[in-house]
Amino acid sequence: GKLFRWPDLQHPAELKPLCECQSFGVADGPTVCCNPYHFSRLCGPESPPPPYSRLSPNDEQKPLDLSDSTLSYTETEATNSPNVTPGDFSDASTSPDAVKRSHWCNVAYWEHRTRVGRLYTVYEQSVSIFYDLPQGNGFCLGQLNLENRSETVRRTRSKIGYGILLSKEPDGVWAYNRSEHPIFVNSPTLDIPNCRSLIVRKVMPGYSIKVFDYEKSCLLQHTAELDYADGPYDPNSVRISFAKGWGPCYSRQFITSCPCWLEILLSNNR
């Protein structure tokens, strides 16, 4: 990993094997994968960038802090998820036996406040969400048509590239940034305990982050009636924005102002 991808790598604990590797999850197997591109770096706590600044990737890409530290980069999300009715859920999966299995999430693609295309239903344990073929096998955003796209949306769409790898794993749902630009993640389980503000995490290319923790989610739902009674709260929704962040550190205050973003609607079936 230090030789081929990350010269500043300090400890093996900073790396996470990708679920697409054949040796993933195999305990005490006869072989050990050493392909550096079958691993990702774990996204650690980071400090907020100055408002409206353009930092180079070397400045932004900080190694994981293995000490017990609290997250300092918090952004308040004051807008609710755009309403999606149960009738909107449709199977866009290409798996031939998809109807025989239960799905674990649906993915909605948004451009500003407009949802583009149908919901993509995910049955496999992992799914690639990318811009253009043949950059992957999964949810191709480049094939979703919309009339009169703004120039801002067009520029941002061109930065999606290989996009993300979303995977359901034993300890939760993980997102791996496969693109050449950062992504921004917002999830109820990224929140600090006893804090109502949702955290928006910046994930650099080549990094992974656990976007949803099932065990923590159960605790949040148990306390939701007390801690979130004065406002709407969706305990099973993850939001990911491509290339553009939102919150007090940016000109965009809400994710609905971001040009291209995803809403991951998790199923209650674990």
C-alpha cells in the first residue's frame, strides 16, 4: 500500500479490504490478498476547511487518527428528505433472480431538488454507482436523462466517474469512493451522541467510510421520540453528494442545493 498508493500510510489498521475481493471475509484462508487496489483507506476525523476555499488533494487528504478523538467537522442539515411514497419503489435491478430475494436498500438520484430516473433497488450485497459505461456493473447515472440541465449539474456529473461502491457488510453499510473527487456523506448514525446536528463527512478518493451502523441505528430509533420530537427525523436514510459539500462551511446550506446527490433508502430487513 505504501509503495503503490499511499506513501503516508502509517499502520495496517488504516486499511479496509474491499468486499469485491475474493478473499474478503475468509478467515484463516490459504492465501492472503496483497493487491493494494483491493483495499481502501479508512476515513478518519478531519478539521473543517476554510469557507469557500479550494484545497489541493494533498492538503485535504489526512491520514486516519487512531487515537480516541471526537469528530470536529459538523454541518447542520435543516432540510428534510424529499417525500417518497411507497408506490415510487420500483425494481431497476438487472439481477435475473432479483425477485426471489429481498432488497436491502433503494437508491434515488437527485439533481438539486429534482429526482431523476426511477429508484434503483439493490438485492446484491454490494452495488457500484457510477457515471458511464463500462465503468462498472450497477447503477449507471449517465443513462438518466433530464431536459434542460444547468451547466453546474453538467460539470458535476462529469466528475462522478467511477463513483462509489456501496456495500452491506456485517457491521453496517460502507461507501468506498472510487472517483477522482471527494464525496460528502450525511447519515443519522454519523451523529455524535446527544447531539441533534447531523454530521457531513468529506471522503477523499480511495477512502471508505461506514455510512450506516445498524446497532447504533437501533439505539437512535429507541431515543428518537425523546431527542427528536420537535422535528422530522428519518433514521434509515443516507445522503451522498458528489464533489460538492453543503453546510455552514459552504455556499450550499442544504443538500437539495447540491448539483448531484444520492439518497440511500435503507430497508428495515437486515
